[in-house]
Amino acid sequence: MVIKRSDSPTPPATPHAFRTQRPRWTAATTDDGLPVEYATIEVPRDHADPAGERLTLALSRHRATDPDRRRGILLAVNGGPGGDWGLGRGLVAKFAGTPLHEVYDLIGFDPRGTGASTPLHAEVTLPKAPFDSRPPDSAFEALAEDMRRRELACERAGGTLRRHISTPNTARDMDLIRCILGEERLNFVGYAYGAYVGAVYGALFPAHLDRSVLDSCVHPGWTWREQFLWQGDAVRRNVDAWAGWAGERHRHFGLGTDAAAVLAAVEDAVAALERRPDGTRMRTLLDGAVGNRATDRAQWAELGFLVRDVRTAARAGDEARIRDLLAEQGTWRPGDSEGDLRCGVLEAITLEHDWPADPETYFADMREFRRRFPYGYGVLRAQPWVGAFRTFTAPERPVALTRRDYPAGLVVQADGDPMDHYAGGVAMAERLGHHLVTVEDSGDHEVFVLSGNARVDAFVHRYLVDGTLPPERTSVPGTAARPALPADAPAATLPA
């Protein structure tokens, strides 16, 4: 079924009956001993048809600890899309004990389709194509077929609910939460996909947004397919930075004296692995380790020694040693292959944008990514996604992100974020006229409070509590320091 898209992002006003709900809060205590209240509310399944079916949203609330200084509610949304191991209602508990908790009622919720709210399910389908960081052309058709089956599994379990699980509808749900709680405006912290939700809320409901923090932003000008593709470049930037660092420490790792030589050593290890039994799997694990560990500066020495030792073991044919060295490297999310049902929100949200329908478009990108971005499973960003086989078209176009009638906010972005490219944070700050805090030399993803960066936390707390923004462009160091491993001494020079 295809629904004609609306060019207008604004549905009819939500009826009074929804806005005047009085949720019944139940007092509880979190596992950490924090007092919390839980409640549920009802929202329209389709905000354009409020007389139709309803969905349930699950909320949490931690009341401000200093009521005399209370300045309203602070709503938080985690990444995903669809949570993706996110915290949902539990996210705001991370702010407990901070200055935010003193002045705000902290409001968490499970967005529609997730957690304890009305769920959007997808059937679990096990992929048939082997997991391969550098798949041969002969595997492309099987990879496409896996995604076609995945989309059909989403459709079977999710049905017509899928087209109502969208970013604009989540933003509309947020505004309904604001109304029900009796607040004129809300304050907001969003991480990754949640940052995009916050920007959409500001575009749709500018008169009701006060202070906002967008942490680890998607790029406001990219489609979801472009967002995926640019992850390959983001990971490769971290790998190149690690290779340059390792090249300055040849006497420790023996991988070469510059970045090009270090990467050639990685490829030498790759070639040696591919000649061994189970070589494709072992090479795939090494590719994953290089991309993933290069993102974390604290693991750079560990990665250098890993590449050295894997290359040595592969050349010697020491299969047991190879398996031992790569035993801790994972491949893909276990939740995608366990049980009968899983959360289907990721697929629904990413179908807000159009996707190429011709598999050859993906195959051409896979060939390029196989060559340029083999590390950190870069080819996964280029291979066919469910959007190539989508069973529905989103009923409205993505919201144009603008800022009018609400104050300038704050963007936080790490320069080495492997999931949301640094360019996205820069573009979001420029698009909305927000101030930007760059976390330098860092592969962090989702920084404020969650990454333990005291300088970032201080900037954000000062803004959200006192309204004081940092300078328009501010930089702070990351918290994962490069290993304290001395660089090689300069080569001796002969006297003139």
C-alpha cells in the first residue's frame, strides 16, 4: 500500500481530550535507589486522524530536588533510531545528582514503538549470506535478498503501524507530553537520533521549546542512506589517525614508520589471514578490530600490538594463536538474531527518506567501500538496506529543519564520532544558529554525562541551568587519552 505524501508537516490540532489527560503516577525506586514515578498516556496513532486508533506512551519522572528554583521540565531522547540499546524512560536517571536535577523535573519516555510504550515489532530473520567485511561480487545478490526478506519480516509483524512510527510523530508526542504536564515550554537533551528529534520538535513547535542540547547530531542535509554511507568515512578517519600515531612508534610495533606503511602492514596481515583455513572469518574479525579500536584512543597501543601479533601468527600458520588474539572481537548485534520478534523502529524511521530501488546502485557502492573502507565493517554501510525493498512510503516528507522563535541552543560533537560524522554536528550548528562544542581527538559517541567528559558537562550544565552559552565555537579535549607510549627518537643525521 502506498500513501500519498503530505507536503505539510503540521496536522490538525490535537483534540482537547488528549491534552487534558491526567496521568496516574506510580512511585517507585530505581535499581540505584533513586525515587522515580511512572505513568502512561494515550496519543493518536495518526496525529492527522486523532479520532482513530490510539497508542500508549510510557513516561518516567524525577521531580526537581530544589522546588524553589524549579524552571520546568527537561525531556530527553536517546539514539537509535528505536533506542538501539538506549535507555528510554531510564535515560533521565543519568542526570540525577547533577545540577539539572535540582531545577528540572526530569522527564523520560519510551518513544512510540519502543520499550514499554506500544511496541513496533519485526520478525527476526537470520541472514543467509556469510558475514564478510570484504564480500566478493558473487555474494551481493544474497546480501540483497537478506534485506528483502528483512523488510518483509518487518511488514508482517509491524503492519500498518509502521507508517505511523516517524520522527514528526515522536515530536508531536513530545508536545502532547508537554501539554499534559501543564508546561508552557519544554527543555530538551537529545542524543544521536534523539538530537534529530529535538531539531524536528523545534521546527514544528518553536514557541514551546526553550533550551535545547543536541549531542552527536545526524547531518541535517543528508538522507538516511547518506548518513549510513558517511559512517564509512568517519571510521576511516580514526583508522588513519591511529596509523599515523603507530607509524611514529615503529620500534614498539614494527609496523612501519608512517601511516601508509602501517596500513600496508595491516593489509599484509589481512593477506596472510586469507591464506589460512577460516581465513575469511578471521580477516573479517581483524577488519572489525582495526575500525572499532581505532575509534577509542585508549586502545591504540593495544591495536598496534594486535596487528603485529596477528600478522606474525598468520605468517607462521599458528591457527590457535590467531583465534585467541581475535576471540574478543564481535561481529554484529546479537539482538538481531535472537528470539522470534525484535524492535522494528530502526527500519521504519529510516524509510522516512527515499532509497534507491536498483540493487546495482548498492553494488557499485559496495565495491568502492570494500576498497576504501574495509575497516569497522564499512561495507555494511553501503550494502542494500530494507529501503531498497520498502513495502510502504512515508505519508509525509521529512520536516525542513529551521530555527525561528526559539532561543539558540547547543550542539556537542566529537570530531571522531564513528556513527554520526563530525560534519553533521557542524552543519546542524550552522543550520540552526546553535553554538558548537567540539570534543577534539575523540571517538566518543553521545558525550554529555554519558562519556564522563567533565568540561563538556560543565558547559552544558551552565547553559541548561543558568542560560549561559559557551562561545559560538568551543573545543575541549576528549577523555580517552592516547597511550603514554613514547614516539621513536628522530633518525640520527650525519654531520655535514
